[in-house]
Amino acid sequence: MTKLRELKDMPMQGQPYFGDKKWVSPVNFEVAGPETSKSIYIHDVTLRDGEQTCGLNWTEDERVEIGVALNDLGVKRIEVGMPVVSEDIRRAIKRLVEMNLQADIVTFARAKKEDIDYSVECGVKSIVVEHAVNPYTCQYAYDVDTEQLIKRIVDHIKYAKDCGLNTTFMGWDVTRASLDYVKKVYSAVVEQAQPEAIVYTDSFGVASPMAVYLAISELKKLGVPVEFHVHNEFGMAMGSVLAAVYAGVDGIHSSINGLGERTGNVATEEVAAALEILLNVKSGVDLKKIDRVTKMVEQVTGIVIPPNKPVTGKRLFWLESGVVVHAKEKLEKSGIPSAMTPYLPELTGREDIEIVLGGSSGKASVQYYLEKRGVEVTDEQLDTLVDKIKEKGRVKRDVLSKEDFDAILAEVL
């Protein structure tokens, strides 16, 4: 690789925002403070919350297959499902427990002894106990006031811990409650039941990233690990995750391909890539295995990954614009490999950047294809090729195939 000749206005070599495979914002690291998380574990909910995607249900074998793949990916905690729901879920959980995987196999339970008992039966070591933490939801959906709510949560966390389970408390519908109310409930739960961790949950994706930052910062003062679970109703899920990171969050709940109820959970692959590439925060995930695992889940579910989806979209590393291709060539020759993408595709197990032809192509793109074929043309022929390729791309309203290019090339020559 060409050695970069640095400019006086901004250092590059040895900086956290630049490397031989990435180039991200320097400001990311100016924002970071002493509270910013240095490492974060992924609590993957593909097999539980992901299954709440409308029309999706895992078979027993699929649940096991995906659980093994998540373990291989490097996810620390795998939330496998609710044992109380069905026998096939319980069988899958038992199979995964018996495999002695490196990841922690976690079950999900309501604040009910029956749910906890089923988890004990499955042989897991860890459990998430959940209950709404919102005065209106609790009063009108569960018929409990605040004192009754706290007692119910505390009693069931204590019961789960007495059963030998590492217990995480997860409130839901938390962000539609006031922060004072949330702190009142969570502090009482932590003081009286001492769960191993607590989860701040944006069940409906309604908290802004700045609100999440404030809430996580306050909950961290309780002295237990804090996790964050978020849905993507307003497209803010990843922004909220990064706000939580800056506030010192310990774990993030996420699902492969963003599966989950309504708009889905924040995507595991996006969280891991953002943590590692944007902020240099360790997630434990092997980024090079992301592409394989996300495609496996896509195949199992039949839910297609959008072509422009962050991290895994099919067209994410396609370049068509002539201006972009020209700049890419110039910057790469100057020693900046990740010129027109924030990172090189190999980081997430993807194939190389692909230059494609279409209605926005310019001379640099066409010259690239000519050089690959060992064909030389005159300046006049190059102009004609560019014009015909643009015309074809605009009529087709898609990128051109290699056969399209060869046909145009034959016509011009």
C-alpha cells in the first residue's frame, strides 16, 4: 500500500479513526469521555424477540442451528426463548445447554413462578425476568400500583436467584414512564433483590438518543451492570445504542437482521460493526463471520435483507457514480484504501468493492472495465461508450450486466 503523505491540518497515522481498512469520524473520539464503555457484551434476542416478527416461528432444529451460529459469531449471551410457551422450545434450550457452548444460554420469563420453574427445568444458568415499568400500563393492564409492582418484581427475582439462576431484571414500556418513576422502581429492585443486571428498555422506540444517554447515565449510579434494549420505530435505534455506549452501558440487546416486533430490534450485526469500527469498543463478535450468519438467518426466515441495509446489504459496496469512482482511484493511490466507503468490506466478511456501470457512470468507471479486458480505445470511442452506457442505464433503471457492457463495447468498436 502507498504510504500516506499526511497534511498538516489533520493527523492520520496511528489515530483511532483511521487505519488500513477504515476511515471514520475523528469527532467520535472527541465526544468520548470517562464514562464511555470500553467493551460491551452482546445479548442477542434473535430467538426470542426476533420470533415476535409477525409470521415467524422457529422450529426446534432452527432454534438450535441459529443458537450454535450465534455462539460461533462470538455473542456472549443468547436469549433462546420462553420455556413456558411450548415443549419444542424447552427441548431446543436443553439441547443447547447440553452442548456446553461458550455463550451464556439465557431464558426469558414473566414475573411468574411457573415461568421461572420451566427455566430451571431446562438447566440454564441465567434468566431474564420481565415486567412492565410504567404506572399506567401496570395499573390498567396488570392491576397493580407501584408498591405492588415493586413487591412482585422483587419476590420473583429473589425466587429466581434462590433457584440458582443469574437473574437480569428487564422492565418493558420503560421509556414512556418518567425518569423519576423509573429510578424509583429500579433502585428499589436493585436494593431489595440485587439482580445481576438491569435492562433499560425502549419497547416502542420512542426515546431520543439524548434521552437514552441521560437515563443510562442515571441508572449506572445504582451500581449494577446496565443493559439496553431498543426497537426501531423512528429509525433511531443505532443512534440510541451509541448514546448508551457514551453513557457507559454494559450490554446491548439486539437481533440478527433486525428481526423483532413491529420495526424490529436494533440489528446485532450493525451494533457489533458500529462498536468495533466507529468507536473501537470491543464486542466479542468476530466481524468476519457476520455475512455468513446474517445470510443463514435470511435463508431460514425467507425475510430478504434490503439491498441497501447497513453492514449486510447486497449493494452496500457497489460504486456507480463517475465522480465517486474517480475520487476513489485518486485517494487510493495516495494511501487511503477506504476512500469512498467508511470501511473495507473484508472487515465484515464481504466481497471486494465492486465498480458497476449505469446511468451515473463516468470515464473512470468505463476505463476500469476496459483495462480489465485489456482493451484500448480512442478518446472519441471512450466518450461514445460513456454516453451509450449512461443511456442504457437510464432506460434499464438498474446497473448494467457484464453482457450489457460487452454488447455496447462491440457496437462501438
